[in-house]
Amino acid sequence: MKFYIALAFDQSVPHRSIEPLASGKTTVTESEKKTHNTEFSNTWWDKFITQTDSLNKPAVIKNAISQVRVESYKQSVMGILSQLGKLKTTQFGYRVYVEGRQLDFEEMEDFFELAPQDAETLEQWADRVFDGKKFGIILNSGEKFDLKLTSEIAIFLSPFFEKIGYPRGGAQFTIFVGNYDKTPLGIHQDKRGESVMHFHLGPAGKTMYVWDPKQYRDLLATHGFTKKNFNELRPFAKEYQFESGDIYYMPEGTYHIGQQDALSIGITIWRYNHTDDHLAKHLHQRIIKQIPVETTDDFQYDTTPLDDTSGIDHIVENTRLPMSTNS
């Protein structure tokens, strides 16, 4: 079967493509599944679907990732951070928080110079750069930077997508690194259709607090709470604790916040399964971007009456929709 990790709608790939597998192909063979998929067999995914109530409730899958693979993934993340230091870009949602405050543009310029060095471990790098301070790093589109990591996880997910179907908006990695107390974003709900698998690499564990959507909204409305009132809202949350090698699953629409006491890395795999109208809007935006528009330097007043649209007729006439060459 053919398998690929599709990219988000609004970003192109300036660095490296993620579609080919390690072999340079986009096809996943049965032998590749057997070689790479020991932890993620068809039976494993059947149990996963059952444990998550057909993907409708959060769940923690214990010891889902071998420690050998955990260490390999940690090295991949360190390599990605090193690449970002060389690229000096925040284009892919690359955000750094120190003591709860997001670094600004000038501070990020300095931070790029402190990227991980060859053979430097996560702990060594964190000590060198942050010197005991609380910090959090979030990187969207992490799949763009490590073809081997992306290919391996794509093969893991292959039998899962064969069972449930492919997400219309594709899948994307977000990488979390840090020793922050709680997610810098506060209690939040991700966009409609966005569900997540959190591959937790540790070394420290993490706790996810989740709230029933209706109850959460009622609490905010009746008590005047905000997403920053974690201590007041915590008694109403359900807790999910996970350690190095565990996978945490969370369905779309869940209000949540993560908390940890020490340093850890998480690779989150997001599925974007859009509704028809959402997908149509994205397609419309793509079409609009392909319509050529001639640049003009002059500013013109419209001298026609307010109920007369003929003043833009010449603009409409000069607009040509892109035509398919296959017709």
C-alpha cells in the first residue's frame, strides 16, 4: 500500500522532503512492516483502538516504545535542534520559553548560537544553555528535519491508517522539549479534527490533565475562571501519567494541559481529519493563490454610483483562473 506523511496546508518544504521512505520509495512493503513494526503490529493497533474506545477517549499505552528506540529518537531530536541553530529560523512554529516567557526575535538570534553540539546529550545541553532555569521548546513540522525518524514512524502508522483511513489534512510532528512546570500555552483545546499521539521519550515522566469540554466551559462561565487558573480547575480534571517509552493518546476537542517536574522530550503525532467545509475552504485558498494578478502602481477612485459595480469590471475581465493541462 502507499503511505506518506502529508504536510500542513499552509507551509512548503524548504529543507528536505518527507514523502520518501528511507529507501527513497513511498511504498511500504510487507517485509519492511515486519522489520520495523515489531511494537506496532496489526494486533497492537487493534488493542490500541480498543483501549481508546475507538479513538474517542484518552489513554496511556505503557511501554509502547523500546528503550533502544527511545534513545535513538532523543538523538534525532537533538539533531533537529542543531539543524535549527544552523538555519536560524522560527518559520516552523519554533518557540522557546524561559521562566514562562517566550523569547523575542533578538533573543532567538542569540539562542540559535547555542544549538546542541555533536555528541552532546539533552542533559548536558540543557545545563549549558539554561543553567537550571525552567524552559520549554515547541517545534511544529518536526517531520521536515529528519527523514529517517519520519520514515520509521510512517511505517509504524501504516497499518493503523489502513484500518481507520487516512486523515484528510495529513499528519504532522510537534516536538516538545523542556523542564517546564506546565505547558506554556495554559489549558487549551486544539483545533477541530486534530487528535494526537504523544511518544514520550523522557527521561522524566509527565502528567496530562484533561477536562470534559462541557464541564470546562461551564466552570469558566459560572466561576469566572480562565485557562491560567489551573489550581482551581485541577480538581475537576482527569489525570493521565506517562513515562519514558509510553504513548499517550488524546482525541480531538479535549481541553488539556501537561505538567512535569523535570527534563523530558515528547514527539507528538497529529492527525488532521477535517470536515468537508473545512477542506473546501483550504482548497479555495489554494486556488486563489494560483490566480495570477498583475501588479499596478496607481491608486484609483471609483467614480461610479455606490450600487454600480462596473468600476471593477476591468479587474474581473483580466483575471484568469488556472486551467488544467489534462483537459
